[in-house]
Amino acid sequence: MASPAPHSSNAAGIGFVLLGVMAISVNDMLIKQLSGGYPLHQMVFLRSAIGILFSLILVQWEGGWQILKTRTPGLHLLRGLLVVVSNLTYFAALAVMPLANATALFFVAPLMITLLSIPLLGEKVGPWRMGAVVAGFAGVVVMMKPWAPSSALDLSRWVLLLPVVSALFYALNQIMTRKLGITTRASAMAVYIQGIFIIVSLGFFAIAGDGRYAEGIQNGSVVFLLRAWIWPQGTDIWLFLGLGLNSAIIGYSLAQAYRLADAATIAPFEYVGLPLAVFWGWLLWAEWPDAAVSAGILLIMGSGIFVFLRERLRARRLASAQLMRPRL
């Protein structure tokens, strides 16, 4: 069993995860702000093209071009595709949903990591953590408002499920990050991800870049995916530059955080993103969660934090047992 991360590493991990979460919050705000006039695949391409330049600078700082070499290219490709699907489904929802709602539904990802750790990592999940997972998913159900007829909802329940699908693919990605981060630098992992984003977005451009598949479609999320490319207008070019810088910060900070510290220590700090999402929604779009959404947010956030605190307590007990075990 691996020994717990030292205190200094955990502190650095917390700092990196807070930086990454704040960058994600700004990133989501910028994409929602730009979603009315530009297609998602154009944003992804420009964001990743700018971000990969910053990441390559970090590659030089962390050891030079040789750290880009890997013995597991297939696993890095799979991890990149998981991130791509997670981003596409989340941002498609974000274009038509209040920012706080989309963010809260996405935050079932930590609960999904707990569930997926059973078959994929062989971990055991006790009744307390499983109860918290059930409570978190109850929060998702509350936000779906099953008591209300579909005609009374602002969005279809299929759209509301998009952040949950995004959370599933993000959870799979995080499990892979834990494994690959042992032998791969954070800057290299960021470059791999951004390179895959560039390839996928160029594929979207080749197939749908002229916007012909968006004609006659009423669904806002689908239009956001298939709208024609437009050269950035006026000050929007600075927003795209901000997206690129944020892309580099997010990719590096989160990979570095999970490399330096144990997940049970730093993951609860990701929930800083929820109040930030509420703040941006209120400030820019006058959005405020209603009673059902607020209850769902509290259930998801509370259960997620409980799961991580429980995992941290469990890790401490296991570490103490290892220290007390007589050595033969």
C-alpha cells in the first residue's frame, strides 16, 4: 500500500486544485457568454490551440521534450477521448441551462468515482459512503423535478441529464489520471489532452463547419454543437485568449493536484466551484436557483463532501494500522 502523501505535498495539491477550480469557473462563464454566437467546436479548437502553447512552455520547464514520450499512448488517447466527451456533453447543456444548475448536476462526478472504484479499482465501499452516494443521486432526482409535468419545465429532462453524462465520463477520466499520473508529468498530460481536443474539433469543422447541419434545428444544445464557424468579433478575441489561458491552467493544475496529493484530501475543495457558479450566474445573467434546485445542490454537495471526508478518515485508519503492524 502506498504511504500517505506528506503534508507539504497535500498543501501544494490543495493550492493547485483551488487554482484549477477557479479557472474552470471562469472557463464555464466565458463559454456560456460566447455560446450565443459561436459553435462549441470552434471554441474548443481556439481554446486548445492557445492553451497548448502555454502547456508546451510548461513542458520545457518540467524537463523538456523528452517528457512527452510515453509507453502507454493508447491509454492517454482513451483518457483524452473521455475528457472530450465529458466536455462536449457538459458545454452543450451549459449553453441552455443556468450555470449553477449545470455545475451542480456535474458534481455527481465524485459520487460516480466512488461507485466506479468498486468494479474498476476493487475498492470496498461501506454503508456510510454508499448512503451518501444515494443521497447525492436523490439530489439529482430533486433537480429533475419528477413531480412536475414536462410541459412545465423550462428544459427537457434529456437536456438535464447531459451534465450527469458528462460527470460519468469525467469520473472515468479521473480514475485513469490517478494511474497515469504516476509516470507522466502534469504538463505532458495537459498537452496530450489539448492535442486530442484540436484533432476532434478540426474533425467537427471538416464535417459541419459550414453550419449546414444546424439549419432548421430548434434545440439550443444541438445548434451550439453544429453552428457555422465565425471569426471572433471585436473584444471577443480577448475572451477566446482567456479561454486558451484557462485551458492551460486547468489541464496543468488538476493533473498536478492529483499527482501531488491523495484524492481524498483535495477533492472536497473542488466544491468551491459550486458557489462560484451561483455567483457568476447571478452577476451576469440574473440567475438564481429555485427551491428545488437549491435543495438538490445541497444534497449533492453535502453527500460529495461527506464521501471524501469519510475516505480521508478511512485512509488515516489504514495508515495507522500499517504503522502499528509488527514487521517480521
